[in-house]
Amino acid sequence: MRGKVEIVVGAVPDPNPVMGEKLRRQKVAVNAACDPLEREHAYHRISPAAYRAGRIYQRIIEAARIGGGGSSFGEATGGGPTAGAQDAKAAEAIDRAAAVVSLTEQTRRAIGQWAEITLRMILGDGLSFAQVAAARREPTKRGTAKVASEFREALCGLANEFDRIGWRGGD
């Protein structure tokens, strides 16, 4: 296997809650080497608030990319998708795209365009600090360190903005 594997313990909402039970968090193992946000949090380079803000930002962007998923009753019974199901999926996709556009605009106003682009490249596109540095034509250790610092500052700014408006994103 190429690259390092760094396992850290994380917590996620229980994927199988019992009916009516308050959502509990489950411990999970995470490869921090593949997740810049998790790695920065594991090494205490960002605050818990910045980590949460980054996860919220990442979830919104990921939700816009993921299709409706699942199948309608018509598809499950072999009758093909119903017009209503197709319309609902299209409406959901539009809503997800609108949420990303809104998030992008709000984030750019709060932390600046360059910082939002850095967040988008790392959390949205899954690029490493080194890959972002190379894309900026700074493929050196100094360039990578600069991107990492900008990433941390952007997360801090995003957390401050979420705190200012009192938004916790359902967490």
C-alpha cells in the first residue's frame, strides 16, 4: 500500500438508531493520512469548532455531488421510475446545488475568495496540501506549508462566521 496509514479514533452519528432514540455517536477508526481535516484535528492544529465547520462545509458540498440515490417504488417493482419520483429527484438536486452556491457566496464574503477556494480544493475536491501547492505552482515544502496554514486559517474564519450567525449545521 502506498503512503502512510494513520489510524485515529473519531465519532459519527449512530447509523442505526433505535426508533425514537436520541442519536448517539459511535466511535470509528479513521485513516487521518487520507483526510486532511481529520489529520489537522487529530494533531490539535485546529479547534473543535473549526473541525465541525469544516465537516459541515464538506457535507454540503458532498451532498450536492451525490445523486438522489435509492429507488422509487416504481423502479423497485419493475415499473420504471414514476414522473413524480423523477420530479422529486430533480427538485432535490436543484436544492442541493442552490445550497452549495449559497454556501460558497456566504463563505467567500466571510473569509475571502482565496480562502474559500482553498477549502473547496481540499474538502470538496479531495486534494492534498501538496497537490494544491503544485496547482498554484509552488510545489515545495514551503508551498505545502503555506497551503496548510491557509487551510487552518480558512477553517478558523468559517467557524467564527458560523458562531457569529449562530449556525451549527444540525450538529
